[in-house]
Amino acid sequence: MEQLSRAEKNKRKRRCWEKRIEQWRQSGLSQAEYCRQHHLKDHQLSYWKRRFEKTESAVSFVPLPVGTSALAVNNPPLILSIDNHFKVEIRPGFDGHLLRQLIVALQGLS
């Protein structure tokens, strides 16, 4: 029998609920009807739906004015701490879209 770590079990559970919520949204059914037809508990679907919405909306960016002196080699990187689990060094010239994707991915792991 396959032994999974707690993190792997959580990842699988998360993927399973992501799939269920996506299927519910595509079904066109009310949440209650979808849960009845798929033998799910309505409160569980609500819980996971809120959890994913919170994760999706938790990432926001604020414009930070940066002068040319900030691009100098001697400037230290900006350190971004995510949920006290991950730290990301951000250096001048970073790709904002890639950073946003990284943050969402890291939040999904915590």
C-alpha cells in the first residue's frame, strides 16, 4: 500500500476539490442539486469554494516607484515572505507575471 506524506495527501485532496468545484460550475446546477446528485455534503463544497476564492484573491500588487539608483548593483534584493513558509528574493527587472504565478503556487502548498 502506498504511504503518502501529509503534504501529498493535502495536495491530492485540494486537487480533488478543485476538480469537483470546476465540474459543479460547468454543470449549470445549483450547488445543492449538484451535491445531491454527486453524494457530496453541501457545506464541504461551500468550504472549499470559499477557500479557493480566498487563495485567488489574496495576491495583490502595489506599484512601487523605483528610481534609476534602485537598479544599481549594490542594492539589496526585496525579500517577500509568504505565510511565514517561503521567502522569495526579488531583484530589479523581475517578471511581474511570473512572480504572481509563483506566489499563487506557493500559497497552494501552505
